[in-house]
Amino acid sequence: MEVLPRKEGRECHSFLGEYSDQISTAMRHFLQNMGIKKDDLKEPPSPGGRGLRGGGRNATHPHPHPLLSREREKELIFLFVLLTLVLFHVSVSYSASETFKDEVGREVIVPFPPKKIVSLAPNVTEILFALGLDQEIVGVSIHCNFPKRAKNKVRVGSYISLDFEKIVSLKPDLIIATGAGNTKDMVERLERLGFPIYVIFPKNFEEVLQSIGHVGQVVDRKKEAAEIIQEMKSRTQRVVDLTRGLPRPRVFLQIGEAPIVTVGKDSFADDLIRLAGGDNVAGNEKTMYPRFGMEEVLKRSPEVILISSMNPRGNYQRVLQEWSRWRTIPAVRNGRIHLIDSDLIDRPSPRIIEGLEEVARILHPEKFK
């Protein structure tokens, strides 16, 4: 991902006050703490009543600063230099920002590091929590259910129906959305409201790892992101090693009932089936989520059927009874129909590695006990 460092902030003069007779709030507090009054910094009046710059051509003053002793002058000069350094540090560190290119090609200027983050998708929320940003997360979508702490965050709406007033009230300095759910119009509206919004859009297992790395960069958690990615890669390699050389059962994953919907090429679940040592019977379909009639399922003769449900305990028994009618399918005949939590295989977050390991246990139980 292209990262364009950019430091933006107010110059010291605007922090101090635009005009010479102004002292900003920050400077006033600083001077008060040092025991200096604003009047101490004013020019003394000249005998002509017009200050050092007035009084006419012949106006003179024996002492340029009669109200200040020499020691006081030196003290103020030292304090002014010190204050300048402090304000320079504040203007750089407090108002710093960086420019990132998100996963749909947009350049996003982000206050860095962001302190108040809103997540518009469950996978984004899981990534942020995994990176240790519990305190920085101020709002999440209504579908965010993991970890449990996510349920305590302010709800800002669904994928396609946001509560914009709620988001505005949270005053986030970063919003993270997903291209696989949040709409372009929604992103553009948030932009018009003045919020930096970064979009991730992973489409397969490898891109999930990349998205975790990208989010880690944007939220100043690169080290934590790298550790998560490394652990996921290690666990993936273990699954691949354990299933290498084993027979690859034909797998049908059902994610929808009416009509029957499965997973095609380059989807998250297709990658998981392949990495877990299986052969997705719909793996050559060009669409990510193709629809199948029962006759097509019969023709492809799956040896394992996985049923994914948004509510794992909801309609499983009814769906199982439907499949039991088709005894010519090897998976039905051999009792290899399994329920799997959709959040583990459909949600592109760090937990997708748990989905991979669960699929591997189902396909090759002898290797994963």
C-alpha cells in the first residue's frame, strides 16, 4: 500500500494569535503558569501618548522598556524561546496527519495516529480489537458481535443504513468501511461531512492478510498487525502441511437456502476449502456466489456438505432433513453433513484462520483430533 507521509498543522503564529495584540488561549495559560501577565508584554506608552512608534519625530524615551528590568527582559527572552519550541512541537505532533491510499484507490488524509475510530463492518471491528484499539473504537455497526466488548460500543447503523447524526455526534477522526457491504454513496456522504474514511476490500484469503496490514498502518499499529499476520500464516502452513498428499474430498458449501447458494472461485470460503485439503465442487464457477439447483448438486456428487448459517442453531435441523431426502449424494449417504459458523468462513477478519482450521477438522478428522 502506498503511504504518503504528510505533516499538516497550524503554524506557530496562528497558534499564538493572528494579530500582535492577541494572545491565544494556549499561550495565555502558559504565561499565567509562568507568572507573566499579558500587560507585561505590551509596549509602554511614550511621553506623547502614542507608544514607541508614535509621539512624533522628536519623541524620545530614555528606557525602551521602563517597566521591565534587565533581568526580567532576559527571563522573558528565555521564556519566549522556550515557548516557541513548545508550540512548534505541539503544532507538529498534535496536528500531524498522513495520507494513505485505501483498497479502492482513494487517497485519504488521516489525523495520525487516530484517536476516535468508527467501524462500519463486523470484520473491521474484529481487526481493530485484535490490534488492541478498544479505547479508540467509539462506534460500530449493528452487526458487530465479536468480541463481546463490541456490543458495548455505540451503534451507528447497518451496512447500508447508517445513523449519520450519531456518527457526527461521535466526532471520529477516522471511519473504516468495507467495499463488500458499505455503499459508494455512503462513503461519499461521509466524505462531504468532512470525515476521513478508509475503505478495505479483501476478496480472498491472501487479501484478508493484506487488509489487516493496511489497517495496522492507518491506525499506527504496524507491529501488532505484523504479529497477527505472522501467526495466521504459521497456522495456515500447519494445515497445509498436515493435509498434503491426502485425498481431497469433493465439498459443497451451502450459504443460502431458497435458492441454494454456494461459493465460487476466489471467494474466502473457496480458498479455505482448498487450503484445508478439499475440492470445492463450485470452484470453477466465475461468480463468487453462484446459485445451484438440486440437479446440479446431484451431478457434482459432493462427498462433504457444509452448511453455513447466520444463525448456526436456527434452521439446521430443517435443512438437514431436506438434504436427507437425497440419499444418492455421497455426503448424505455417509452422514457427512456439517454445520459451520458463517462468521468464521464469510467474515474477512483474523478469525478466518479459525474457519480454516474448522474446515480442515471436518474434511480430515484423522489429522485434526
